[in-house]
Amino acid sequence: QALLAQVRSRGAVVSVNHPRCDMCPCLWQDDSRFDMVEIWNGPMRPTNLRGIAYWTQLLTQGRHIAAVGGSDFHRSRQPARMGNPVTAVYSDSRAPQDILQAVREGRSYVTDHAGGVRLSLRCGACGMGDTVPADAPHTVQFGAEHLPRRAHLLLIGPKGSVLADSALHGPNDAEMAPGISFVYLMAAVRRAGIWWPLAVSNPIYFQA
């Protein structure tokens, strides 16, 4: 806790890495202590599916918390590859402070690699990380580039419910029902009855 206080006083952003990894499980006693969650670490595997589910649970509980991904590359000759996955950031500039601010605010998405699926998620003038006012239209526009042929675009809401499922790259529209507090976009393929993510966006939030 003293370390957290020290680094925050210097402007640091705190992320909890691979929180549902069996080899080094998250021991945080208070989920409010960190600013971001690493939902995707290295190659996509069950650990990451649990990380996405954990993050979705935090969102369902009302947290506005950004998701990030990282390759966790330490050395060659290991399963983790540099840049698998990457976090794509909508930043005002390439300056470190602008990139960190954008990541903190959730103006980003995680994708399999630098040339992977590119996600688009908007609701009117609002994009990833933004909150849609209660009196604004709740029609979500979503799409993707570089989407493989058999992949689907899924709009995910509270408790991980699939609010829309489209095989079209875009543009797609979906009207959000009253009471939906957030929605994020996932590009995924179906494998053994499970949606296997190729890219995951940060949410758009809806004001109650």
C-alpha cells in the first residue's frame, strides 16, 4: 500500500497483471486499489478468458475500469511472442503523457497483434471509455477491419451477456435497452463451443 501511494503521487497508473493466472494468482484484497486490468496476457488461453470474465464482473458491479493487454515477452524460445497481443490506443499525440491518459480513460482496445483486428465502437459522439448521457440516443455503431471470414462481432453487456452478434465487418447498429450500464465489443471465433477472442474493446458506459 505504501508503494501504491508513492507511485500514484508521481503520476503512475496501476494495472493488475494476469489477475486469474494459476501460476501467480492475484492477491489484491481490494479491487479498488488498481486503475486498469490486464485482461489478455500472451497467447490467448483459458487464463485470459478468466481475466476477461473477471474484468466484466468489475464492470457489472459499476466500476469504470480500463482493460489492457500485453505480450509478457521476457526472452526468446518461450510461447509468449513480442506484440501478441497489443493495446491499440486512441491518443491525442505520441507523447507519453497523452498515451497514458488515453489508456487510463479506456480509449483503447486489445488486439491479437499489430496487424490484427481493428475495432470501432461508438454511440453518437461517444467512443470507447466515454459515458453516454441519459437523455442521448442509445444506438451503438460497431464494426471492424481485418476481421477473418468466420469471425463474429459480439456486443457484450453486464454479466457477459451477448447483446448483439454480427458476422458483418460493419457498419452495424444496435439499440441498447434501458438499464444497460455498459457495452464493449469483442471480435471472436467459435472453437469447441467457446468464443475465442481476437480483439476486445474498452466499454462505452451509459448514464443511468
